[in-house]
Amino acid sequence: MKRIKLLTAIIVFSSLSVFGQGAKNIKINEVMTNNTASIVDEYDHHLPWVELANTSFTTFSIRGMYIATDKAVLNPNLSVPERVAMMSIIPGGNSSNMGGRQHLLFFLNSSPVKGLFHLTSTIDPSRPVWIGLYEGNGVDLVDSVTIPVVLNANTTYARVKDGSQDWEVKAADAVTPGIENFISVTETKVAQIKRDDPHGFGITLLSMGIVFSCLALLCIFFTIFGKIMSRKQQMKQNSAKQARKNRLEAVHDEDEDERAFPGIVIKKNKMSGAEADDDVYVAVISMALRQYLEHVHDEESGIITLIPKTTKWTRI
């Protein structure tokens, strides 16, 4: 039983740790406090809004998290129910699942009965604003931002880039609700590289990676090519050795034939490359004996000389 309780505690603790790490990737990304001509809600009303951004590349559910606009929730002496009562809960549904690099926009000064993206947290556009994002336990503050100035109508206070620490006031024609904050249609590629890699480390690593990758590919190619050519050369040398061996064996066989039948040289069939048939040997020896018995030969000792003569033997 103790082991089961310990395992359960470990699983719960691990789940809370994973949840906490995922929640830290959710950031308050852009805020509009005075909306008179910007985007409208489903009822064509201009409401102040806050944009959340998932700065990771994994999906995370923000269901049950809280949005607060009253700094009184920062009081550590508040109980959880007291703090939760001062905040707006983010409702559930598929819309609360934020995909990687996704943005969600919530209307403030509204009511949840109007839709999933409507919250009761209030904002006074005539005063500086503080906004906080809390985890579902109502205790842990995930992210917060204080707008230090009173924003003009239809301008926003936004991060320079999604998830960055730097904020700026965006003009009415540069606000980016629901999309990435940094947009520059006139920026050249050189300027983009300078902005993203001011010290040149990235382009240096990329260049070195390309060079070493090409060298590695060349090394692999020439290694394989060398092995193929070496194998072909070895096969060629083996063929030449086998041919020399065959020629030496042929000469050796002819020498043995000449020693067995002095004065008679029996050649092999060049057309087929095979040895002469046994019948050929018998025929040649028989013809030689016949000529010997008929005295058709020289008187030289130890040498049988074949003299052409028309006989009934067929031409071999």
C-alpha cells in the first residue's frame, strides 16, 4: 500500500511539473485598452482585448487558467477562493487548446455568456493597466505586464517579438491581433539576417556545416568509387592469372603427350577448348600401328613418322 501511495505521489508531482513547464510557454503578447475602430467581436462591438501566445512548438490547453486585471490579486494573504473571485477563468472547449506558435485573443469588459472568448475582467482605458495570467490553481502567476502609459485609441502595447522581453507601443496601422507581432514587408534578407543573427554566429555555423557536409559527401563518394575500381582491377588481375595458368597447363599437357607418343604431337580442339576425345587417340594410334605394320615409315629408331596416304580412314 505504501508503494502504491508513493507511486501515485510521484505521478501527480510529475504531472504538475509538466503542466507547469507547459504553462510557462503561454505569454501575454499584446494588449489593446482603447478600442474604437479596431477589430470587433461577434456582435460588432469594439472591446478592449488581450492576446495570448504559445511560444513553444507543442500544443497546450489553457482551459481553467485565469486572467486578472486587478493588482489586488497579488496580495499573498488572499486565500485561493478570494483570489479566484477577483479573476476571470478561461473556459474550456477545443478553442482552449493552443497549438505550437498559436495566438488566442480574448475580449475584456465583457461577459462569458457572449462566447468562449469573452471575459469579465475590466480595463479602464484612461488609466495605466496591469494584466496577469494565472495557472489553474489560482496561485501561481505565469505572466504579467504593466502598461506604463495611457494608450491612444486603437494602439497596442506589445512585445517586439513573440515571447521576447522587450515591449513597445504599436501604432494603429501596425497592430497584429491573432498573429506574430514582428512584421516587416520591406525588410531585406540581409537586414533580416543582421536582425536575427547580429554577431554572425548562426551564419558561421551554417557555412561550416555546409562545407563539412560537402567534404563528407565527397569522402564517401571517393571511398566507394575507389573500392569499386579496386575490385574491378582485382578481378582483371585474377582473370589474367587464370589465363596464364590455363596456358601453362595446356603446354604441360602437350609435353606429356609428346613424351607418351614420341614423334606424334596431338593438338587439342581449339574450337571447343576441350581435350581431344579418347576415340581420337585410339584412331591415331591405330593408324600409326597400321602404317608401321605395312612398313610405311622411316627406319629411324624410336620415331614414328606418319606419311600421308589414302586409306579407308576418314579425315580426322
